[in-house]
Amino acid sequence: MVRNPLKKSEEKEEAPKAAEDPKEEAGTQIIERAITLSLINDKLNYLIGLVQKIGEACEVDLSKE
């Protein structure tokens, strides 16, 4: 978890407990798909986008000098 260095108070929040059986959760959906280069490319692009958003939230300079 990324911490905000400007935040003055540290509040610890307890994470909600997950159900013992993953199928019991209302939002869980399991999809079986064949692994293809297209699928790997889509997942890699998604992860790169997440890393970029995390970098922007942490105010990291993403430009190369």
C-alpha cells in the first residue's frame, strides 16, 4: 500500500473478512479462457496502466531525462 507522506494522522482500518468459499461472494465470476498472446498483451497493458496511475498518485516523475 502506498502511503501519503503529507497525511498527518495514521488511521488503521481493518480489512473486511472474505468469505471462506470464494463462490459465496456476490461479485465473484470465474471465466476460463485459452491463454493466447493477445490475452497476455491485454493483461500486460492493463498492469502497465495501473503502475502508471500509481506513479502519478505518488507524484513520481515518469519522464526520462
